[in-house]
Amino acid sequence: MQLARNRSFSTALATGRNFGDRAARGSLHTPQLNTVPSPRGQQTRGGRWESHTKADYGSRRGNTYRNKDSQQQQRPSFFSSLTPEAAVYLLIGVNGAMFLVWTTANQRFNSLGDPSMLTWLTKNCSTMWVNLTEGRIWTLVTPAFSHVDPMHLFVNMFVLHSFGTDVARMLGTKRFLGFYLGAAVIGNLVSAVIRGVVIPLRTGDARSMMQPSIGASTSVVGITTLFACVYPMAQLQLFFVIPVRAWLATVGFVGWDLWRVMKHGSSKADGAGHLGGAAAGLAYYWFKLRPLIRRMR
């Protein structure tokens, strides 16, 4: 889905009702939207939504101030100059920079035997129940920018780019960045609680309490879930070859993560964090976007 810059959410909904009948690009890339006129009465509802986005969701809001003639003016904020595409690339850039930091730490440990940098990153940039109990609350956010494996980084950033740009256009850059961080907090909290409390209590194995988890998957799963909630019939090309509706792909992945968490199987993927991210996306849609969409119909 490639919407024009600053297109209102109402127009996106109007043009996206036959969204699922269009071909997708890439393995998880979103389909194209054709621009069509808004239905009768949509302009008024779109105007109310546009006013709402400027106040709460959009990236165009600035700080008001009075000039030397005592006239009220707006000072452009950082988000007013940050396009949805730029917001996504900003997140990708931060993730890439942190990947280089983790790579340097691993190289120092492997070549010099110096674990200090790697230990610091593990304590401050990974999800672990121990990190939370020791007061490092920021580890609910920092793991969403941390990757060690290049393939892990590539997959997360590819999906973020595929879905994140469209979601950023719907929410506005300010709310999109806030949602990315919020999904990370919820996903990492769920991951820490399940791996640090629930699994040890059920199995008697406390090793999961000390197992660090990193990656942007919590936020990325939240973004894809939010997209699927708004456009459930969007057709995706899974693994570049398998056509599947967005809602079915989301249910399948969430079900797979739920099964792995319930089985307590050993896996490199943090299924608990994925479930937390999906819950964040569903909750944001249900409590924030769904009432607005219903008022526009």
C-alpha cells in the first residue's frame, strides 16, 4: 500500500475496502492502493478525522508561541518535518547502528577476551527478568533496537519497512514512533514475566530467567498486527510465493508463538515477546482506532 503523503486515514479506509483483491509485492510487502474519489459524505467525516489527527495523531503539530507583535504562531516541531517514510528509516538506522555496537562488543570478547562491553549491553539492552528486578526499567525499550545476528536484523527491518511506512501514514509519525516504543514495552514486559516467572513456576527450571532476549520483533509484530486489524483482507505473498490474507497470516503466526510458549520448547525466537507485541497492536486498534473508524462510517 503506497498512500500519498499526508493522506487522511478516512481516505485510506475508503480506498482500501477492496484492498485484498490487489497483488502484493515481496514476501510480506503490502499491496498497492489505487486512488479513488471518496464516497459521498466522506469529505465531512474526513475533515473531522483530519482535525483529530492534527491534534492527537499527526506529525504536523507544533508548539505555539507569541511573536514580538503578540501574535500567536506555531513553532514547527521535530515531527512536523519528519515524514512517515523518514520515521521508518530513522528506526532502521538506529537498529543498524546498535547492530554495529553489538558486533563490536562480540569482536572485543572473541579477539581480546574482554567481556566488559558485552556484559554492559546484556544488562542494559536485553530483556531479562533479572534486569527488571535490579531496576533497569529501560530494558523494556532498548532491546527493540538490538540485534546480534545479521539475518535477524534483515528480517525485522524488511518487515518494518514493508508495513511500517503504511502504518506511519495512518497514525502520523509522532504516534507511530510512540506505538513502536509502546509495543516494545508491552512485548518485552510480557516476555520477561513469562520467561522469568511463569515458566520457572510451571517447570521448576529457572534457566529462562537468565536468558536474554533482544530484537525489534516485539514492535514489528505489533505493527503487522495493527495493519491486519485495519486491512484484514489484504493479500500478502508469504515467503514470496504463498498468497495469504493478512488476518490469516497474523492468526497463524500468533498461534504458532502461543503453541511454542505453552510447550516451553527451546527456540531462538522469543514467542512470548511476539505475543506481547501482537497484544499491543490488537489493543491499540480495538480501543483507539476502531471507535474512530466506526464514527466515520
